[in-house]
Amino acid sequence: MIQVDVAALTFVVSTLVPVLTALVTKAHAHSGVKAVVTALLSGVAAGAAIALAHQGQVDLAEVGLTVAIAWFTAITTHYGLLKPVGVTGSEGAVAQSTRRLGVG
């Protein structure tokens, strides 16, 4: 049986949330729309990580903390790594490839 560490899985998945946000939203969508999408995707990522690690058993207190960690990781990855190197953001590579698609 494979043991899954919630913290490690949350970190790995949360680093992909900014890229998913850029794929789901339009390039020049309002920052509020992007923030809401990032929060929702962080919640989904955290819930999935906990459900996978605990074979479907979910503790709401752990979910809340994990969502906060996932959101923080996603935001810091976006502003600290992906946006400066041109992957995410309004002028990033992902936004340029999906300029007319998405919400916002």
C-alpha cells in the first residue's frame, strides 16, 4: 500500500494551481476573478490531497488548514517564481496561449 503525505502532495499540487488559474481565466481578467479561481482551485487541491491520503475520510479542521497552506503556496509560487519568469500573469506564456478562452 502506498502512503501519501498530505503536506507533500498539497505542496506539489498547489504549485500547479497558478498555471491552472491562467488556463481557466482570460489573460486580462480582473484580478478579483483570478483570486477567486485560485482560492477555489486551492480548495479542490487540498480536499483531493486529504481524501487521497486518508482513503476518503476527511477531517474539516485539517481541510481548513490544508486549504490555507495550498492557497498560500499557490500565491507565493505565482508571484515568487512563475510570474517573474513569464509563465503566468497577464503577459505570461500560458495567458498568451489562451488569450480568448476562459472566465473573466
